Amino acid sequence: MTDRSEDNSPSRRAFLKGSLAAGGALAGATMARAEGPDPLITEKQSWAMGTGDGVDATPYGMPIRFEGDVVRRNVGWLTADTISSINFTPIHALDGTITPQGCAFERHHSGAIELSKDDYRLMINGLVDQPLVFTYADLERFPRVTRTFFLECAANTGMEWAGAQLNGAQFTHGMIHNMEYTGVTLRTLLEEAGLAAAGDFKDKWVYVEGADASSNGRSIPMEKALDDCMIAFKANGEALRKEHGYPVRLIVPGWEGNMWVKWLRRIEVTGQAIESREETSKYTDTLEDGTSRKWTWVMDAKSVVTSPSPQSPIKHGHGPLVITGLAWSGRGAITRVDVSIDGGKNWQEARLSSEGQDKALSRFYLDIDWQGEEMLLQSRAMDSSGYVQPTKAQLREVRGLNSVYHNNCIQTWHVYPTGEAENVEVS
Ligand SMILES: Nc1nc2c(c(=O)[nH]1)N[C@H]1C(S)=C(S)[C@@H](COP(=O)(O)O)O[C@H]1N2
Ligand SMILES: [Mo]
């Protein structure tokens, strides 16, 4: 690519701005200018001198080998073993909004189990008119819905409370994925079992548990259960992967990932919360004064620049730079994302790839002319409830330094003149 570092005249910058607004005549005009014979153009290449693979070479396709590093990764020292553990989505290397299942992070409390559709049963009991047991085939006969939602583990960014810790967007923000789910609404199944016996829904709960050894039981208020929860059996058009709960998982849009029970086996309608392990000793927030706060289900608005970032440095020299990232909110749709290149002193409004969707990931872009200046790169999300993503200092005022879960603060990457980037704290 042409080095345009000398050419920073106002007219050049005006041109850049203009062509970007017009939607990308930029590449043709400036970056793709040939500087001499390019063997990749002028010489015959091996891949054009024979034939490629036949149609059945890969009955189920995998990413090409050149993309072999776009994989989930775990951080060894975080957990004692990989059975009760977590890995991270390579968000630094993805674009768009949908997370392919094959690299969507996994969190298991007792490992990923193999449960066939034939062996699958889902029980509804408790305060229902008629306790029911569904087979997998039964579930497929109820009216179906398809909707896209993000799942974020409440522990995402949890290692960053006390200071910048993990060097990469995959590790600081990769406990998230966003898939298009197909299934039936939880409301449909609860109504099938009959809710007359439950009387006033206001003080009722559903207790959900999985078929794995951990069971991962959680209590969900009836209001949420009847609002937008789903029993999903497909993700991104195909069956759920084993690690994401095959054959059936619960979807609890906008709420912490722990409630999205995998390998869902039982739904009990109860008169009170069960106060299980997962909603008492875990997934509660320790506050500044040492007390703990429970029932913090909603994942507040959050965003992160995925590139450039520590694992995705700038490699192309000066000139046009695409800054991109993800934003999401458990309270609604993303309405706006601002980006700062100077640690939050000045903000520019980024472009959303499409209108924000309710409780789903949004992709943002900011196209700049980078002349090698150091940047303190940040993003700040706003959602349809009017909520603005807070700074770490603002969060710490309420939460102190001993929290783990629900860290949705503004993230900073220090980008150096070399194009390399590092996780730093600007609070
Ligand atoms: N049955 C069961 N459901 C579960 C878990 C589990 O260990 N067992 N882990 C929970 C947690 S803490 C999270 S963050 C999400 C992770 O979903 P994923 O593995 O599809 O990313 O599943 C939740 N549901
Ligand atoms: Mo989680």
C-alpha cells in the first residue's frame, strides 16, 4: 500500500472524509494504486493451473487453515481445570454481529455433556395445572420463533476491576456470543401446562435446571419467564452444539449468561426463589462496604473496540484505519456508540452497521485517517433506555474493588505509533 504519511494536507483530509461519507470510493482511489508489476497479477499461479477440491471433500465445512488461529482460548490460571471453567470468543478476529457456534465461548460447571434427542426429556412441574413431560419431538410441534440475542457471562471483564489485567479483547470481553435462536417461547410451554394454579404471577418464579451434574439451577421471576424467554433447539440455523446445550437450552434475553440453562431438563413453577448456589454464593455483587447485592440479572449497556486491539494490531501503516467494535445492552437496543482516540477527552459518533436490535450485539465502525499518533482508544455505548456506559471510576464508586461480576465499564487500548496495542487503565 502507498505510504501517504507525507501527504496530510487539508485537501487530502477533506477528500478522505468526503469519499468515506460517500461510502467507500476510497480504496479504489488511494490504496489500490499499482506501483509496478505484481507477480500475483502477472504470473500464472498454482491454484489456477489445476483443479480444486470436489464438492464432497468436506461434507461439513470447517474454516480454511489460514484462519486456524481464530479459535476459542482459555486462560490456564483462571480455573483449576477445564471441566469447571470458561474459554473466550475470539472477538478480536470476528466482524459483523453473529458469532459462529464453533468459536462461541463455553462455560461449564461440570463439563459439556452428550445428551441425544432420543434421551431428552423436559419436565414442567410445581404450581401448574398439569405437570407435563415433553420429548424433543414434542417441542418441535409447538409454534416456532426465531430471534437473535447476545449471551454475556456475568463474569465477563471481571478480572479488570482492580486494574488492566488481560491483554486482549478476547480475554477481557470474550465471554460473549450472539446467535440467532430458533425454538418455542417459554410462555407457550408454561401455558400448555396451565398457569391457573399459579394465581397471581407477580410473586411467582420458575426454577430451571440442566441435565448435567452441576444442574446449574436458577430462579427466574415469572414476569420475565412470560416475557421473552425461549426454549431453543437451533442456533444460527443448525442444531445447538453440544457445548452450548444440545439438544435444548434456555434463552433469557438480556440477562446474565448463568441463567441460560443448557441441557434444560426441568422447569418448576414456585412461590419463591430457590436461592440456589448459583444465585447466592455466586453471581452476586460484592459492594464497596463488603455486603453483597443479589438479583442483578440484567446485563447493562457495554461496548469494546475489537480492532485495533492487543491481538489485532495495526499492520498497514499510516492512512485509512477502520476502528471497529461491538456494543450491547440487556435493557434494549443500542442507539449510539461514541469512540474516543484520546482517552475520553473527545468523542466521535461511530456508525452502526445496522439499526440496533433488542438485546442483541451491534457492530460499530469509525473510519479515521491515522498518521501514527498514539491513541487511547475507547468506546462508549448508549441504549434505548437512555443509559450511558460508565467509566471504571464511576462503577467503583458504587462497587469498590472487590467485585467480580457485572463490570460494564469503558475499556481503553493504548495504541502505539508501531500500531501495537495494550490493555491500559484510564478510569
Ligand atoms: N446446565 C448448565 N447450564 C449452564 C451452565 C452450566 O454449567 N450448566 N453454565 C452457565 C453459565 S455461567 C454461562 S455464562 C452460560 C454459558 O453458555 P455457553 O457455554 O453456551 O457460552 O451457560 C450457563 N448455563
Ligand atoms: Mo457465567
